[in-house]
Amino acid sequence: MSNLQLKRIRFSKEADNWLRVLKSRTGITPNILCRLGLCLSLDEQGIPIPEKYPEDSDREINRYTLLGEFDQTFVALMKQRLVRDEIADDAEMDALFRAHIHRGVILLAGRFKNLSDLGGDLVGYAPAAS
């Protein structure tokens, strides 16, 4: 399986709006919110549909800002998820990575209203068994 090829992530208007709301609720920057959302989405059942998340906003984050020093860790988590979903097509990795980030941001928005919600849930978080 190849590595992630994306250098920049462009967001949908929906995800962009939720990132603004979540930042105002929590004070957490969008790149960190995306990391949290990615982890939530990777743990969710089902495969996100990339076509649900058009690149129709002006928000764009470069990969290093998004993943930082944990780039290899997030790529490894994504590869693990692709294996779990039995997806062997390397060409789908970029689209699914972006879709997982988008789905995750939307999941975060629905689950957390403020910073204390976020902290309490993540402290008690236990990943689902595969």
C-alpha cells in the first residue's frame, strides 16, 4: 500500500462551518480539531463517501499543519483502516483520508458543545474492538 499523496486538504463548506463553530466553542485550532475528528471517524463503522464532501470552501490546510510531527502515525492509522475495510486500491487513499477528516469534524460537532464535553469524553474513550 502506498503512502498518502495529499499535500493540502481543501474543505467542504459544511466542514469549514463546523470547524469555525467548534473553534469558537472550544478554543481548539482547526488542525487539532481535524486530528480528533480523523480519529473519531476511523473508529466509526462504515466507509465515508468522498463525494459527500465537495471541495467548495476557501479553507485549505497544508498537510504538515494538519498532521504535524504525527504525520506517519496518522498515515499508519489510515492504512490500518483501509486494511480493515478491505480496500486495496491505493488510488482511494487520498479521497478516503479527506472523507474521514470531514466525517470526523461533523461527528465532533454533533457530540461536543464545549471544551469540557470534549475532555470528558476523550478521557473515558475506549476504541471499539475490531
